[in-house]
Amino acid sequence: MMTIRNKVYRMNILAIFIAIIIVQTSIPGLGNIPVGPLSVTIIPITIALAAVLLGTKSGALVGGIWGLITFLRAFWWPTSPIAIYVFTNPLVSILPRILVGLVAGLIFNHFYDPEKRSRLLLAATGFFSALVNTIVLLTLIYLFYRGHAFELYHIDVKELLPYLIFVAATNGLIEAALSASLVPIIGSALLKLKKKASTIK
């Protein structure tokens, strides 16, 4: 049974992750890294780490905070003209973000063994949680907005699906690969700190 001290500790860590998400979504360049003509989102890394440290529910909550900020910004501070169209739909702006934390938590918690090295598992957690954001987001855009292909991307509706597949194969895989690289590095260090903190308590 979780003690009050443990609950306070977890709430503090959760608050830190939420604060990081707010900063990443507010300051240009901290949540998205320009790579040539692409813009690589690194916020799924933060969400995956929250799920690794705090569990599936907390990971989904942190992802939901990202989605909620995305939803609200689409009305008063859209990051692009496309955001005005697609992110004012909460299913598109919030659901994929929640799934990032949900998938990360489910993968890590199901396979994690504290007695074994977890770098490979952390890499898989980062890779698939980031990829699910891209795939679900683009799928929802196609389902809800394929009739607005010209307004969104200035292409014919018949070209929308190939275009979205191209985005998933470029942006999506780059984001997933980056997440697979950084989540093990940061996650391993955080898990060690978590283990030390638990022994001190």
C-alpha cells in the first residue's frame, strides 16, 4: 500500500513532467526540432519517460495534458494554419497524445524486470510510443478531413493518403528513432535515481 510520503513524491514528479510539457509546448524549439524541411516532435519522449517512471495512468495523464494544450492553442495561438482545421477536434488533438503515454506504460510495465538491464525495453518503449502518436494522428486526419485535402495541404483528395504515408515514413520514423535513442539514456538514469530514492525511504 502506498504511503502518504510516496504519494507526495509521485505527485511532485508528476508535477515536474507536466511543467516540462507546458514549457515544451510554449517555447519554440524545445518541443519541436527543425531537421531540414521537417519538424521533429520530441514531446513523446517526455511522455514515455513519465510512463516509465510513474506508470501507465500517469503517462496517459501527461499525454492528455499535451493534447489539451494542443487543443486550446488551436483556438487562440495555432502553431500552423493546419492546426486551426484539425486540432480544434479533441479526438485529433487529445486522443493520440493520451495513447502515447498509454502505450509506453503498457509496454514498459508488461516487460520490465528490475533485475535485468532495461535499455532495450526502454528503446522499444520510446520507439513504439512515438510511432503510435504519428500513426493515430495521421489516421484521424485522414478519416475526419480527407474532404479538406486542398485546404490542408493544397493537394487533391486522391493524393492525401500517399502524402500522409510519406509523412509517417519521414517525420514519424525520425521521431520514433530519436525517441528510441534518448529514452534509454534518460530513462536508465531516472530509474536508478528512483531506485535510490526508494531505498532511502
